[in-house]
Amino acid sequence: EKMKALLVILCCVVAVLSQQQNDDNFVQNDDSPFRGTRNVEFDWSLVKRVVGSAKSNTIMSPFSVKILLVLLYEASGEAADISQTQTKRELRTVLEPNGDLNATRTLYRQWLDSALSQHKEYDLEMATKFFVEEYIDVINKYQIISDHYYSATVDKVPFSKPKEAASIINNWVKNTTRGRISELVTADGIEGAVITLINAIYFKGLWTYPFPENGPRQTFHAAQKQVQADFMEQNGQFYYDDSATLDAQLLRLSYRGGKFAMYIILPHQGSSNEDVLKKITPASLHQALWYMDETDVNVTIPKFRFDFEEELNQPLQDIGIREIFSQNASLPLLARGKGARNEVRVSRVFQKAGI
């Protein structure tokens, strides 16, 4: 059987949370939770499978994975095709909403325009790039769609020289993540590849309500042990809910700029992270967010920093996206040239993230 050329999908995500002194002239115009409709079934299905199998703290971005899978859907055939391949049917599950491609294109363009607009209160860098072998041409129509709706661009690299190709890719990742992730790929990891598709996200935000610089040092109760840790602590009004449905408390910590926030879910005593995760559904989480209201809260959070990396082939197959990894993968609109067109399959989906 003829072997297919390899397409490698990689994601890297970095979040940097920073303190800043209170600014009496600062006015936050929009500091309330988003309570609109979210299409997050794919997101939570993926998160639950990754967290369930991970043996360490986990950080991941379903959005970073979704945008790459949507790009593969765009490559799986014309939107008007009546006869759909299994590849296309499986990838359709990541579209928003209800498998509507036009709605998906509009939403991603709106999200990217909003997220990437320059703002003095935070730094956000999000970039998507195809690295393709020098003898392969990405089909012009597909390239236009990828750029117009998803801001994805194309660079040629010599995959026949894996060390050189890895260096080019890693330099791009390093620049995009401001040096936080300096090595996403190795020469061995991309050997045999003809296309590598990468989404990189870097976010540096300032708390709307900064924590005092010198917080207490106290005991942190981890799952299997107790450790001494530095904490951040403050009292104030925050959006909060004590959810009986989730058996947990929810807290919203906003970032300056009015677009982004961190949501913290703390299980009730006697309940575990795993217990809460089982109870989280798009509907139950949506309800809890609706119930959040401004409340006087004493917030005490351990300072933390960690990295996480995970291959996502198996979690994606577990939720029904399988054919892109097989010899039957059909991505005819992606590229042409030796080793391209219907000869491409996905060999690896990998995400590396840090906070």
C-alpha cells in the first residue's frame, strides 16, 4: 500500500499574568461575564479526555486545536459537495454552530479581529502558519480562504533537511511566544513531514484589580500532600457563584481591557476536581455563569507556574475524529505537488502550553 506523506499539527499557548499598581484614572467599561451562547461541546469533550489521562497539572487551549481542525475541514472538499467523505463528516463536528461553514467563517473572522486588535492594556499574539516542503504548493483558493477567514499564512521550509526545518519553525514559535516556548519541534519529530500546521498564542494580561505584591506564605493542600507556597490575597467585589449543580464555587478574575478573564472553579470540601469535571456540561456551566453576581469575596490563590505538553491523537480519536490519521484521509484542497493532495494524512497533533 502506498504510504501517505505526513501532516503534523502543532499548537503552542502561553499565558503571562502580571501585576500592576492601581491606577486611579483607570476605568473598566465592561467587567461582567459573557452570558451569550457558546458552542463548547467539542471543547469540553477534548478537555475532559486530556485531563482524565494526564498525570500532572494541565493547561490547554481547545480554541488553538479547533482553528487547526477547521482549516483541515476547509481542505477536505468543496462546501457545496453533496457527497461527503468520512474525513469531512468527522471534522464537521468542530464547526460553529450546527456544522454551518459560513457561520464558522464569520465567527472566526470576528473573533480574530476582536482578539488581535491592538490594546494598550494587554498583549495578545495569535498566529497560524503552514510550513510546507519546498516542492509543494498550497492550492491558491485554499490559501486565500485560510488567510481571509483564519489569518493563516504559508512559509516554505526544507523538510528534507529536518534540522534546518526544525530551526526555522522553532525560531518562529519563539518569536511569536516572546521567547516563552523556544522549542516546539525536534528534527526527529518532523522527519518525513511535508506540511506542518501550527497555531501559536501568547497572552500577557494585567489584573483589573491587582493583588498586593507581598502575599502570605502558607500551606497549600495538594491532592496527595501538603506544601508551603506563596499566595496572592485580596478582598474585593468579584463575580462569584456557589453552585450546587457543580458542587463547587466559581470566581471570575478579569484582566484589564474588558475582553478577557480567568474563571476559577473550586470544588466544595469533600468533592474533587474529577467529581466537578464529570458534572460540567455546556448547559450546567452556562447556568452557573448566569448565576454569577458581584459579591464581597476574600480571594486567596497560590502563585503558580507550569508547562504542559501532550499528544492529542488519541483524545481526538476518542471523540470521533479518526480518519485524518489514517491512510484514508482525504484533504484534496490542501496542496498539490509530489507527496501532497490526496496523499496527505495527519501523523501527529501536539500541544505545548505554559502559564
